[in-house]
Amino acid sequence: MIRVFIADDEAPARERLRELLQDIGPEVPNIVAGEAKNGIEALERLPASAAQVLLLDIRMPGMDGLELARHVAGMENAPAVVFVTAHDKHAIEAFELSALDYLLKPVRAERLAAALKKAAAGGAPPRESLERAAGAPREYLSVAERHRIVLVPVKDIVFLRAEQKYVTVRTREREHLIEESLVALEREFSGPFVRIHRNCLVARAAIRGFERTGGGDEEAHWQVVLDGIAERLPVSRRQWPAVRELVADK
């Protein structure tokens, strides 16, 4: 019995998928474990659903299906994902290049049955494939906390700092820990963030200035002054020329 979760912003589309799942039940036993009408709602409901397969619409308001899938990939026991889309040449090319499974609307029963069997056997898609297909930075970072997913808007992040195997995500209000590579984060968010040290990226919009420390017998160093945070972050000597130049161009 395959547990299926449906995420689509259109009620008729969800109803159509429910009917098709019921129709293919004798061939592919399944149960609808949950539904959501947008990406945020899906992230709230998915963990408790124990879904094995997520049928995911691409075009949804607030958070599209590709970004949702990237957050879902970080879940414990993440479901397999089958994208559902109207004819969208660019999206389909991206899925095929990234070896991601998809269904075209209107969905047909035979194709749904085949996709469900394949997805249940294959597991969750790798993050690299999802990143390649998305072709754009996420609007949120996802944090696993107490059996739920917390979304942190990228625009609210002041800095990202690597500490052992985790990265600290610092907003003005609090800190979060994520298990992502700082190198990958820098590659994805090279626009809004600048590297100030080998272990730290800072939001350019949050930089309010610099303070010089040391002098005299001590070697002088620069620190970043951040908006809304008392903590000062050191700028490495190697990064200082680039940081100074980038911020001067803001």
C-alpha cells in the first residue's frame, strides 16, 4: 500500500488525482495520506503523513514545486517526488536532463500507475538533480526541528557561518543549524551574500560598516558591523580587498 501525498493549488486537479489513484488501486494499491494547496502547507503536513510518494504541482503561489522538492529532500525518510505540470517545455527539458520523473496534465491513469511504481521503488531524488532542474536560488532555507520543517526566508538571513559539520544560519532574531555545505550555499547565493572569511558568508544588505581592531604592536584587522546584531565578524586578510570593493559598489 503506497502512501501518496498530493500538493496542488487547484482543487479540481487534486480531485482528479484522487480519482485516478482510486482507479489504479487494483493494480497499484495506494492510499492518499494527505493533501496541500501550496508549498508551505505541504511542508507542515508532510512529516506526519509518512507519505512515500509526493505528487507535486510545479506552478503554485508562494513557493513553487521545485523549491518545495528541495526542502523535502532534506527530510528524514523523504518521499519520492513525481512532478505534475501543464505542458511547459523548459520545465520538461529540465526534468529530463536531471532524470526527474514528471506527469503532464491532464494526467492519464496508465502513466500515473507507472510513475507511482517507479517512484516507490526509487526513493527521494538527489538534491543535486533538483538544484540543476530549478536553475534559481531558493527563497527559503529549511531547518529540521522537532519532527517538523522550519522555513527561514533568505532575505532575513544576516550571515551563514560554517562550524564543524553544520552551518549556523543567523537572523536578527535567532540562530538555526543546517547540514549544508557553505561552498554550495555560496554558489547558490553569490548575489546577496559575500564571503568575508573561509568559514563565513554575510548578507551584503546587512553590512553597515567596518571597525578596525589591533594596531600598535598588534597586527590590525577589520571586522564587519552588521545591522541589528551586536556581534562583529572578522574579515580575513585574504578577503578584505574583495569585501571592501564589493560593499563600496552597493
